[in-house]
Amino acid sequence: MRAIEGNLTEGEQWSRDLLDRLRAERFTAAAWGRFFDEGFRRARVVRGRRPALVRQSHRWGLGGLVAALPFGPGPVASWAVWWALVDWHLGMVETADGEERPLSGADALTLARLWAAPLVRRHPEPWLVAAGMATDLADGALARRAGPTRLGRDFDSTADTVFLDAALRGAVEQHGLDPRLIALERARLLVGTAVTLASYFGGSSPAPIQRNRGLAA
């Protein structure tokens, strides 16, 4: 699949057109309904076109569910939500040039942080936090070697945020860390989320911080 309109892939151009229409319709309830309907329809088209990727996603999702079972319903539910979100966005498993890829080792490490977030909340031990941060370094190296995908680019930031927030909350709850740190972190995340949403829904483009991951890190 070749990129179109500058550096946009066909999938990115489709997303931009959909957001432009949502904004033109002034975010009404009916517009949101069409937005989600078109999103799910697009996901079905991608899934029909890439059956091998769907099977791979199912294997990974089932493996994560089985691995989470010994830790109780919370981790199982958390993983199920993240897996469903990834499974809905399989069209993003492509490079910036639109080359379709399978899920890779870098994606596995990113998803491992999302999987481990409930565990680090319950057991905020230094070795577990360090292991999570090690996967962040490793998935970046693997992605650069194989060529990063749009899914990995966006979910890597999400996994970092979710994992570190869980670790911080666990440290406050179980190790007596100053709870004001949570307030500061939440304020930072709120500002970042507001900038991202304003850029995404206001201009159909990624937030500036997403274009410079090195600066963000």
C-alpha cells in the first residue's frame, strides 16, 4: 500500500477525512454515531483483507488472557480491554510508508507493559519497574531495526504512561510515597491529553509531541 497526499498512508488519509467530517458536522450525537460506525466498518474491511494478522492478534490476545488468569479478574479485564483496542486498530500495523507488517517483537514488548500494569500497581517493586523500563528500551531498538509501525508508535507512548502511572500509584499506596506526586503526574497527563485531543479532533493531525518521541522521552 503506497502513501498518498504527502507522507500519509491510505489509512491515515481515511482517518483524516473521517475526522474532518466529524468536525464539519460539529460533533453532534449523530455525527459521533457515524464516526464510530465507519470506524468499525473500516476495521472489518482490514480484518477481511489481512487474515494472517487477525490470527496472530487472536493468538497473542488469548495468550495474554491465559497468562493473566492466575492474577485475578482485574488483570484479565485490563488485558481484554487493551487487546480489544489493538484488535480494532490492526490497520495501523503498517510502516510510515504504508507497508503492511505482522505484529513484531517490538509490539510484544509494548503490549507486555500494558499487560503488566495491574501487576506493578499491586507489586510496585523496583525490579518489576526496572523490567518494564527495560522493555521500553528494547522495543525501541527492535522497532528501529525492523522499521517502526504506526501502531507501535502510538501504543508505545500509551504503554509507558499506563505502566508508570500504575507503578506510581502502587508506590504511593504501598510504600508511602508522597501522594502529591500523583497529583503532579495527573496534571501533566491532563495537559498532554488536552493538547493531543485538541490537535487530533481540532485539526485532524497528531499532537506535536507525538512527532518527536525523543523530545517526549
